[in-house]
Amino acid sequence: MSDIHAVTDAEFESVVLKADGPVLVDFWAAWCGPCRMIAPIVEQLHGELGDKVTVMKMDIDENPATPMSLGIMSIPTVIIIKDGKAADRTVGYRPNMKGDLKAKLEALIGV
């Protein structure tokens, strides 16, 4: 999981909701096969946009409160949060997911 920060329920508000710029949060679990398919995509986005976008992961088994409060019903779910609100939500794995997420992030940071 490279140097992507694992965010917890306790710090979600201060680290994600009150962040200055956009934050991409990958909600996942160790037993989830599609989550493992998304992990390299999230790491690539972190490598390409990490200086402009904060990228984090949250293990839903260890941190159930935040996913429940956000209405996450299935994983993987990737949420882009800007100004304390969900700007975009992607559920499941799909082809060209990296391109879609990168375009949405770049639109939010004005690239």
C-alpha cells in the first residue's frame, strides 16, 4: 500500500472533511477481490497527482462508522471529497476507471 495514508473513523473529519483540497478515499477490505484490482489504480493516481490531491484508504472492517454514515453499501467504493462534501462516488471496478477518476480530480483542481 505504498505511502498512501490509511485514514480511521477517529480522524476522518479532521483529515478528510477539513482538508484544503480534494481528497480521494478508497473504501476497501482485505477480503474484497475487486478492492485489490482498484488498489494499483489508486496508487497510480497518488503517484501522478499526489502533490495536488490527497489520496487515502479506509479499511471498512476496522472503521465501520464512517462508511455507514456515508451510506456505503458495497465495496470497493471510491469517493472524491472536496470542501467537506462528496464531489463524486464510484462503486465497483470498471474498465478505464483510472482515466475517469483522473479526469474528475483534474477538473476539481483546475488542471
